[in-house]
Amino acid sequence: MARPKKEIRELKAIHISFRTTVDNYLIVAHNAESCGLSIADYIRKKITGKPLPRYKVSPYERKIFVELSRIGNNINQLAIKVHLGQNQPEKLTGQLVELQRLLSEVKQIMVK
């Protein structure tokens, strides 16, 4: 039994071509890849307002995120001790703040 034929309005008969900058292309290509879609399917979903698949986190990225979370927890514990007056390493305070800022930036990048 053959599958049913599509109606004319369902066929992908129209070809659209447009120019874009390299930067825009790289953004679209990255977004499409992160959703597990081809560029054409990604653009089709975007222009029709259909929901995109969630970003797929690779096992490698997940391990990095878990490790960064552990590092963040350790930094927070050190910061608490410094603020409570235990082990008063004044030199470490600035470094801890900088590490927390960097960790937040990395987490934001990983979530995107």
C-alpha cells in the first residue's frame, strides 16, 4: 500500500534564496545544529512560529556543567568562610569574586 499523496499546498515546491552576512549565517547554522535540525528546517519552523526542539546538551557539555557547579559550590563555601572571618585571606576575596563572576558567565553560555 502506497502512502497517500500530499495536496498541492503541502508540497515544498517554492524555492527561496536570500543573501546574508557570514555572522548571521553562522548564528543560524549554530542554532539549527543545537536544535538537531537542518538549516532549512530550522528556518521553516522559525518563520511559521512552530516550536523548536530544545537544545540538546551533549554528555561532554553535561559533565562540564556538573564540574563547574561543583567548583561553584566550593567557591561559595570559601566565600562564606571568608565573610564569617574564618581563615582571613584578604587576598583571596577579590579572586573569589572574580571566579564567581566567571562561573556565572560560563553557566549562562552553557544554558544558551
